[in-house]
Amino acid sequence: MSLRRFLLPLALASGAPLGAQQPSGAPVIDSASMWQSFTALAADSMEGRRMGTAGNARARGFLVRRLTAANVEPLVPGYVQHFDVVWRDTSARDGVNVLSVARGADTSRIIVVSAHFDHVGVRRGEVYNGADDNASGTAAVLALAQWYAAHPPRHTIIFALFDGEEAGLRGSRAFLESPPVPLRRIAANVNLDMVARLDKNELFAAGATPYPFFRPLLRETARGAPVTLRLGHDFKQSDGLEDWISQSDQASFHDKGIPFVYFGVEDHPDYHRSTDDAERVDAGRYVAAVRTIADFIHRLDESLDKVVPRHR
Ligand SMILES: [Zn+2]
């Protein structure tokens, strides 16, 4: 695959709104910066970011530099949480999560906003760039961290960039087995995985079936959203939609009884193929999707204590 140059639509480059009605105080996504991170992470030089590889370490270095430059506070020294993994060939490998935080006035309950940054690497000489899966969610979480570093939230928000999702949710499981904060303080998880390929201008939010208290907030978010936000994919045989709960890092939170909302798109023809490239992404729709998610996170932060019960 060749690296191509990407031209940002003018509306994005200038940061002009796309016509969405954002609630006041909601994060303003730096779309140019997000697009730059997205294309950097999805470049051939990152070699598909497979856990334990040089390309994965390069991607991690990029994330740490970005967070440092934006003055985002590290949650753990140097932003990195190492974990041991035994994977396939039984040799021990090192997995590394990248963790940062924006402290709120209320630190008693925490929201974890997450995305996995790893992908499946190089296969038969072909780089699997994993642009949608999940350079898209990673760059979105970076942009959110950048915004919240300068505009502190009401409740503390942890920005978790997980490694080893493709190897079986390894990073999120390690995070929850050795949590850097007491587990009972984590009120909710918002997980982003595949948020760029809005081929039908449609984004899904899963989680409101097991955690119905999210439904009104998601409905409010959907009303003003510049994309079609659909709820579902969160229980067996739900009107023919596949159950996605176990499909990404939200499963690790769900297994610990932590409520989650997962944002993502349905599988597309490039899913887990070497053609999941940045040039197949419509920048305007990707930014619109992230704005929608940012609005939801803002609403959740504002109303966390009313919405999410204290039950653990
Ligand atoms: Zn993924």
C-alpha cells in the first residue's frame, strides 16, 4: 500500500461546525489534529501495530509524544502500564497500555474513555493498517484527552488506549485486573472501536439494553447528532442484529459489572483486511461521528450521578 496525501476539507481545517447542535460546554474536537493522528497511526510505518512488535512500539511512542505535547496528565509514570502476556506460541510478550487522565472537581467517580490502539500487524507481506479498526477510535480518544486537559471535566475521566485487543482483549483485562484506581470508583466505560467508516452515515451505540439508564442520554445525543445514531447490538437476537458485547474491550468492563456504552459501525468489506486504509474514510463523517460521541461523553459527565446508579 502506498501512502497518499490527504487533503482536509476546508470546513474541517478551519474548525467550522458541521451544523450539529452541540450542548454548551461539549468538547470541541480539533479535527485537523485528530485527522493527522489518525493517518499517522494508520500509516504503513506502524506495520499494523500488532502487540509485541516494533510497529506497535512506534505507535505507542507516537501516542506518548502526542499526550505529552498536549499536557495531558499521565495516569501512571510515563503513561505506560506494562503487562505480561502469553500468546499463541507460549513465549512471553510484553503488552503496554497507554493511560492518561483529566481530573474533575469530583474525583469520587470516574469515567473511562477507551480505544484499543493495536491491530493485527503484517500478514504474508501485507500491512494491515487497521485505519477504522482502530486508528479511528485511538485518534478520537487522543483528541478528547487533548480537549479535556485544557477544559477539566466535572468527574475525572481516564483516557485508556489499550494494547492487545486483537489478541483477546488483553490490555483491558490487564487494566481491570491491576487497576491504577480503585475499581469501585469506575462508574462507566465509553469504548470506541471502528468509528470512522460511516459508509451509511450510521453509528451504533451498544449498552442501553443491559444498562437502560443510558437510553435517555443516548436519545438526547441522537436528536442533535450530525450522524444517524442507532441503539442496539447489545443482546442476543436483537431484531436480527449481532450481539457485540463480547466483541471489544467493553466486555472486560461488563464482566466486572461496570456499565458501558460502546460506539462503532457495522462490519464493512474492509474489516480485518489489508484494505482497511485511511483513504477509504470520509473525513467529514468520521469527525461527525466523534462529535456525536463527544456530546454523549459531555452529557454523561454532567449527569453521571443522576444517571448511573451507585451499586457496587
Ligand atoms: Zn477493533
